[in-house]
Amino acid sequence: MNKKYLLPFISVLVMLLITTVLISGCGEVAEIGTGIAQAGGIITSSQADSITKSTKAIEKSQQELTSEQEYYVGRAVVASVLQTYKPLDRPQQNNYLNLLGQSLAIFSNCPETFGGYHFLLLDSDEINAFAAPGGLILVTRGMLRCCNNEDELAAVLAHEICHVELKHGLKAIKQGRMTEALTILAAESAKQLGSEELASLTENFEESVSDVVMTLTTSGYSRDQERDADAAAAQLLRRAGYPEAAMITMLRRMDERISDSGGHGFAKTHPSASSRIDSLRTTITNTQFVPDAVRQERFTAAMQTILAWY
């Protein structure tokens, strides 16, 4: 084959092999394809090795993480968050938060994780909450102040638990792993083919890989993921004996406070509260409720010092 047409042909071959792997999830197909290309003199053995290595990396990126891997990924994410947000050193309040969170998690579709669910208050007036893979959930003091009762705090925790249940954090991580796999592809192809364009692409991929954790903790989940977490949370609350309408009242108050604070925190990483309320109204018909007196007393006793601290 004329060398003039060799590079475009190899590029097309690589993309076809990648597409096959992504669709079928079978790296063996890639090995067969490169074997045929090598036997026909289209690519060298070194180039075949590069393509096989790349496609295997992509196939690996499609595999599910184990529960243990999910736990350690979550720990790394939380470690990153805690570099920006200081934990709130209030044992009584954190114990109450964990008791409530653990009680809710039992009613989720993922009641157990490798390291168990853990809940922690953050010393920040920012209205925000984070659900890391593996069941590590962080709630700011500012978010807590959007809750007037235990029912509304349960709504916040149920939403975050459902992010874990639906593996939304892992989906963000898998995107990063895919980027890493494609980085290998670009690096190997550039090394073998000497393409300046592929070399530039490699650099871009390497930079994107370093942004994975930052994307997970600051960019937030997609609108569809947030809506899915809300819908699942409503079901979780119902199963746990909490009023689903608490999600509506909490979101309304959160919307008011976010507007007053200039849109920091939750507003950056979540769809608007009003749009979430609109979506919830399709599943929650009764949007009013009277807080349970016993739960109200328990909430006030546990959290009154934080709620009064301005």
C-alpha cells in the first residue's frame, strides 16, 4: 500500500476497533482485527501491540468497579473535599446525623456498602452536600439550616443516599477512566506513527485525566441524575415512613436561601430548586405535611446549637 494512504488507513482501523470494543465489550475482536492487519502487511507488529494495548484499556474502563474499589475511590474523593471544607467538630450532632442517615439507608436499594455509610457535617455556611462513591456523605452547616425539622433533613440525606445507590459518582469516575484509556491510545499511536496531531491530542487527554476528581466534586451530577436521585429519594422516604412532601418544603426554603446567598454552593452543582420541585410534583401529589412531634423534638434537641449559631 502507498505510504501516502497508510496513516489514514491505520487511523480508520484504530477507530473501527475502538468502536467494536465499545459496542461489544470484547477485546478479543480487536486482537483478531490487528492480527489480520498485521498479516496483510498493513501495520507492523509494534503497531499491532500498541492497538491491542489501547483497546484492552478501553475494555477495562467499561468494567464495573468492585465494592471495595468503590469504597477507596470514595475515600479519595472525600479526602479531596476535606481539603476545602473543614469538618464540623460536633460529636452530638454528627452522631445524630449518622443515626438518621443509617436508618434511612436501610430502606434504600443499596442498604450495605463495603465500608458502610458514613455521614459528616462540614463547617461551612455554603448550602451544599456531597455523595461520594461507597456511601460517604457530607452535609454543610448551611444545608442543615435549610431544614426546619427531621423530615426535611431526612429528605436531604435520602437524596444523597440515592446518588450512592444509583452509582452516580462511579459513572463520573468511569468517564475519567475512559479518558485515561484514550490517553494510552493517543500516546501509543503517536509514538508509533509520529503524528504531531496525535501527540497534541495526547497532551489534551493527559490534562483531562488530572481533572477527574475536580469534576466529580465541583461540577456536580447531570440534571437527569439529580432528577433520578430525587425520584428515588421520594420512594425511600415513603418506605422509611417519612413524608415525601418534606422534599418540596426543603427545596423551597433552599431556593430562598440560595437566592439570598448569591447562588453559591448547591446552585453551582445542582439544577434549580424550582425545576426539581416541578419534576417531583409528577410523583408527589400531596405537597403539604405536618412535622411529626416526636421527630421534631428530637431534631431540635440535637441540632438547636447549630441552627442558632450565626
